[in-house]
Amino acid sequence: MAEPLLEVKNLKVQFPTEDGVVKAVDGTSFSVAPGETLGVVGESFLTVMGLVTKREARISGEILFRGQDLLKLPPEDFREIRGAKISMIFQDPLTALNPVHRVGNQIAEVFQVHRKVSKKEAFDEAINLLQLVGIPEPAKRARRYPHEFSGGMRQRAMIAMALALSPDLIIADEPTTALDVTVQAQILDLIDQMKKEFDAAVILITHDLGVVAEHCDDIMVMYAGRMVEYGEARDIYYGAHHPYTWGLLQSIARMDQARTERLRPIKGQPPSLIHVPPGCPFNPRCPYVMDICRTEVPQLIPADGHHASACHLPLSEKERIVKEEVLVH
Amino acid sequence: MPDARIVRGLFLSLKEKEFVESARASGASNKRIIFYHILPNALGPIVVSSTLNVAAAILTESALSFLGFGVQPPTPTWGNLLEDGRTASLIAPWLVWFRGLAILITVLCVNFLGDGLRDALDPHQKLVGKE
Ligand SMILES: Nc1ncnc2c1ncn2[C@@H]1O[C@H](COP(=O)(O)OP(=O)(O)OP(=O)(O)O)[C@@H](O)[C@H]1O
Ligand code: SF4
Ligand SMILES: [Mg+2]
């Protein structure tokens, strides 16, 4: 495998609150290779960048970007990386764009912040980018305000902004959740296409496993701030090894099935991040729970290649269940 | 003279907005975030609250001076002029009417100015005007 672009080691993110310490990320390690798309699915994941801008968070571990630990970087150096080398696409483009500035100016801003360019040059670049992401009449649209765009167009504009300085890594935080179903596929295709064109890696955070399967190389499944499964998209989609992932698979409408007779949502409450149950965090909701699950925390153990899962069930049992119970509805 | 607390409250709530996080994610400096992203969003409410304050101050002054508790004559103020007119109200009642009317117009103008400025500062309002 190529030298990783981003390497996260034993990351912990905690928020001290009145009710107790919220363990949003609890010791997670993963890496992203250049040009790779990593899907992050599940409950509770704080985006790498978002968390660094959240000052009230207690963060430990390492976030190595091209070997440099972002958490130890002087604020000014880290600021230069944000927007230029690592950029972000937000969930709701309406609130992520400033309502009082023209869309073109907001894209142009990225150039003005990181490069010594005139306002005019920056604005022209912004128009080019709008054209690139498929916005008709870009010169006219660039002079419009965010609320004058449709949801899909706004997300295209956000993508244009994220691409402005051809970053190495784009973090897309649920980029389609706020959009119409019909527009969602277009936006994901656009991200794919742009990622190839700009040779960037993408971290795609989503709640929808069906979405990531098509657009990601690897998938990481998070539960209660911990990684419970990791593997190639294909392995996760057709041969998941963790009961929580099975739950996710069963609760989506699968593309490869003509009828979606039974959508089975996962039973029980989403996990509290303050009082995580002892042993396996998923044990209160798991249909396969065993005694050991209530006392011992399962470690993330590789099965084959880099497919790994954190669950006490024996591998043979997992393979049997996924074949006999999960993939056949 | 906007209430400092209003401005502080505005900044604190705007600071939490997603577009501020988005600007930070784009590498914008703190200075840029304050002056380019937060301030223009706060301007509308600041202007509106200022103009309301100005209007209220004019009315308060008029009332106080009319009762003799306000700015002391001979300093000319709306209230003093009104009080002035009152002493002559039996022979020239229009002095009070016109001066009162002038105060009313002034206060209305200040309010209209505030409305106008707010519309000019808020792109949402512009769209409505155009269509
Ligand atoms: N400032 C904060 N103070 C306390 N807890 C926080 C704070 N920010 C985030 N958290 C906690 O961290 C967890 C993860 O937050 P995050 O916003 O990443 O969730 P998410 O999985 O992205 O949710 P969503 O689906 O709403 O986007 C949440 O459970 C939240 O309670
Ligand atoms: S470890 Fe036990 S409780 Fe946790 S997912 Fe596996 S079987 Fe279920
Ligand atoms: Mg989120």
C-alpha cells in the first residue's frame, strides 16, 4: 500500500459536560491512502477537522497528515493546511454558506486566504469552479446569494469551494443528508468525478451504508465512538462480520434487491456516550449477545486481508450468520 | 448607541453558526472571521436596535423636558421647544401642534431609516424587493 496520506492513531475525543464526560471518539486508529475514498458509517463520529476547530474538546492521539501531526502543529501552520490541503464539505450547505455574501465571493475567499491574488482573479477562478461542478450560467450565478440557489446547486457550490485549491483530502460530512433523494445521487457522482479529476482522497461520513457501498473503497463502521468493523466496501456489503453492521445492512433498502419487503431497524436506543456499557458497547442491542460480551471489550481483530471486526462471535459463526440470516431477507 | 449586551449576544450566537465553522475549515483567520463573516451578519440587528434606541431617546427626552426634568433651557431640544410652546398654547396653540408633529416625524424618519438600512444590509430582503 502506498504511503498513507492521513494516519490517525489512537484518537480520543472527549467533551467534559455537566452530566459526565462524553466520549465521542474512543481510541480509533485508521489511515487514508492518497486517492482513496474511505466511508465512515455509524453512530457518533466527529470529523477530524470539525473536532480540531472545536476548542472545548479534549483530544489525544495523533492525526498525521503527510507525516505531520496536526494536533501538535502551531495554529497558524494548521490554518494554512485547512482549505488548501484538507477541505471540507458540510451537511447542510444552506447554513454552511454565509447568508450575506455572494456565492462567488465565498468561493473566491479561499483563494484570497491562501494565495496572493487580486479580488478579480479570485472571482474569475470561482466562476471557473462553478462551471466545473456543473452550475449553468456560472458568471451570473456567482453574483447570487446562497438563498437564491436550490439545495443541490448550493451543495455543488460547496464542492466547488472545497476543490478550489485542489486539496489532497476532502472530508465530506453527510454531504447528501439535507438534499432531495433525486439530487443525492448526482452529488455523490460529482464528488466521485471531482475526486478523480483532482486526484484527492475523500472521507465520506454518512449514516447510509447503501450510499457508501457504491462510492467508497474502504468502509469503517463506528459504534459508540469505537470502530467496530473495517474493510473493503465489497467485504462489508456482502460479508460483514459485526452484528451492528448487519443491523445497518438490514435497515437499508438494498440496491441489488428488487423488493424491499422487510426493512428491519436496529432495536433499542442509540448508545449513550457518557455511560458506555461495560464489555461490548453494542451488547444491550445485540441479538447474538453472549455472557462474555457483558464483561470483555472485544478487540478489533483482522479476519482476512484488512477486513477486521470487534466482536466475540467466532469467525465461522459470523460467516454462517451473514450468509444465512443477513443477506437473505 | 447599540446596547453592548445585544452586540455581545449576537456575536456569541453567530460564532456558533455553521458558516463560521466552514470559514474556519477554509483556513480563514480569526480577524477575517470576525470582520468578514460575523460582523456583516450582526450589522442588521445592530442598526435596527440603534435606530429604535435613537427614536426612544428622542421621545424620552421630549417627555422629560416637557415636564421640566430634561435638558435645561436655553439648550434647544425637542422637549424644550415643546415646553416653550406650551406656555403660549392659549394664544398660539399651533406652536405645540407643529412642534409635536415635528417630533413625530423625526421619530418616524429615524425608524424608517433603520428599516431601510436593514433591508439594504440583508440579501433576503433584496430578493423580495426585486420580484
Ligand atoms: N460541544 C460538544 N459538547 C458535548 N458533546 C459534544 C459536543 N460536540 C459533539 N458532542 C458529542 O459528540 C458526539 C458526536 O458528535 P457529532 O456531531 O460528530 O455526531 P454525528 O454522528 O456527526 O451526528 P449527526 O448525525 O447529527 O451529524 C455526539 O454524541 C455529541 O453528543
Ligand atoms: S461482542 Fe457480543 S454483544 Fe458485541 S456485537 Fe459481538 S456478539 Fe454482539
Ligand atoms: Mg455529523
